[in-house]
Amino acid sequence: MRIVFLGPPGAGKGTQAETLSKEKKLPHISSGNLLRESVENDTETGKKAQQHINKGQLVPDQIVVDIIRERILKNDCKNGFILDGFPRTLSQAIVLDGMLKDLGNKIDIVFYFAISKESIVLRLSGRRICAICGANYHVKYVPSLKDGICDKCGGKLYQRTDDKLETVLERIKVYHEQTEDLINYYKKNGILKEIESESNVESITENILKVIDNASKSASFVNLGVV
Ligand code: AP5
């Protein structure tokens, strides 16, 4: 199954993608993580991307599209994947559709994470990431057992540089200007599922799994010629 997680910054896409990836054995492909990796590795792409990320603006389409194309073509994506944070512009969505069509595939479900601006700001201001394994925490909502230390590997927790309030507000603005239109794009394609994202992590996971299980059931009915 090929799944896209669409929604504003801090809506919980990464958190849910991690769980779903384990539950459904699908690779979690986060465009943000891939870009941050290239920044850490000090590659040419990373150098170009960093200036945009730090300002809370989108990295140019061509850079992101190339990174995603390379990732999707890997063997582990043959049976599906969860795309988190990509596509983020109409042109990225069109390129993605073309890429998948060439492979004889298509996106099955797009989850749109609906959440208020107030919650986004609260979530991003408290987010902490493990410097070693990348696990995601929140000082209040998803705290680590020991303050500032990762439960999974003992690594130090840090705050992302683009989680400063000023940059968060810019990211929300950019989302409204450049990404929100994708809601209608996927609604018209009939594959958009809205997920209420103000609730706790567990009930959101439950809702996502229900949608996926229903979609899988109807797909097998179609394959059996029942529908
Ligand atoms: P990216 O890394 O994709 O960031 P984002 O989309 O802004 O999303 P976030 O990672 O901030 O939030 P999330 O929705 O994953 O929330 P999370 O689960 O962490 O992109 C960063 C930058 O890279 C962009 O600004 C851009 O420059 C560039 N970029 C990336 N993709 C691009 C593209 N396609 N095109 C161009 N540029 C691109 O949760 C947030 C916090 O809330 C955490 O602390 C978590 O523990 C907590 N939390 C999660 N769920 C809940 C819940 N239900 N209740 C309470 N707390 C919760």
C-alpha cells in the first residue's frame, strides 16, 4: 500500500508514520529526515537545502524530487511505503503521480492531518529529538522517562533549529500558501481521508489503522470481483 501523510508542521505525521511503519511493515520515507541527513553529511544537496530549512521555507522542488525518486526506487519500497512530508507542492504531487505511473503504481490513500494553529505551536515548541536514534518526544505530551535522555538508546535530546517560534510561524504560513491546495487535489482524486489530529497519539493511530484496514478489505473485494 502506498500512503501519503499530508498536513501542517507539527500535526503528528512523523509520530504516526513511525508506528504505522512498524505495524504494517512499510518503509517510512520522511522528506524532512532525508534532507536533514544530507545537511548532516555536508553534501552539496545538504548545503543548498539548509538555507531554506533554517528560514522555514520549502527546499526547491527539484532537490526534493530527486531525493524522493532515488528513495522510492529502492527495493524495500516495492510493496509500498509511507511518504511523510512529500509532496508539499502541486508540482511535486504531479511528478510523484508520474513517477508511480511509470512503475505501474499509484497512491492508495492520502491522510490529511487536521489540527489548529494553537496546537501546532504547542507541539513544536515542546518537541525534542534524540541526537543518536532520531526518536521523537514532547516535553509534556510524549515525555522521556529521564529528562533530556532518550528512552530507547540513552542519546541526548535536542530541539530542532526550525522549531523556534519565529520559524514555526513561517512554516505554518508557507504550508497555507504552498501545500494546503493539495487537500483539494487529492480530494478530487477520491483518495483523501481526513484524520482529526487533536486527540492523543493512540486514538489517532487507531483511526488510521481502521481506514487502512477498510481500504484493504474493499481492495480484496474488488480483486475477487465482488464489487
Ligand atoms: P519536515 O521535517 O517534514 O517538517 P514538517 O512537515 O514541518 O513536520 P514536522 O516534522 O515538524 O511535524 P510532524 O507532523 O511530523 O509532527 P511530529 O510527529 O514530529 O520538514 C522540515 C523542513 O524540510 C521544511 O520546513 C522544508 O524546509 C523542508 N522540506 C521537507 N519536505 C519538503 C518538501 N516535500 N518540499 C520542500 N521542502 C521540504 O509531532 C510534533 C510534536 O508533537 C512531537 O513532539 C510529538 O511528540 C508531538 N505529538 C505528536 N502527536 C501528538 C499527539 N497526538 N498529541 C500530543 N502530542 C503529539
